[in-house]
Amino acid sequence: MTGVLANPEAKRLYDDLLSNYNRLIRPVGNNSDRLTVKMGLRLSQLIDVVSNTIYYIILLVFLKLYLK
């Protein structure tokens, strides 16, 4: 799968939210400080299984990020 399917409003929201995003800025007081990131993933719903020559599973998940 090479891309994500979404409606035009979702694409516009994504573009608006990340228009001024700077990848070099980190959420720490000092740039040399360590940043610990913990992730949690919760499966909410198995929506569909598509079987062509390759199997695709469509899921609804919730992702939690903890920055410390």
C-alpha cells in the first residue's frame, strides 16, 4: 500500500495543521536533554479484510504518545 485514502477535507486539515511544522523543534527545555517517547496502540475495530493477490486488513486503532 503506497498511500492513504482520505477525503479532501481530511487532506486540507492535515495540510493546515502541519503547514508551519518544524521537524527540528523538540519538546524539551534544553536541546541536549533526552526525550523519552512511549507509544500505546489500542485496537478498536477490525473493519475489513481485503483479499486480492495481497491481503489488506483495515483497522480502526487509537494511538497514544507519551513524551517525557
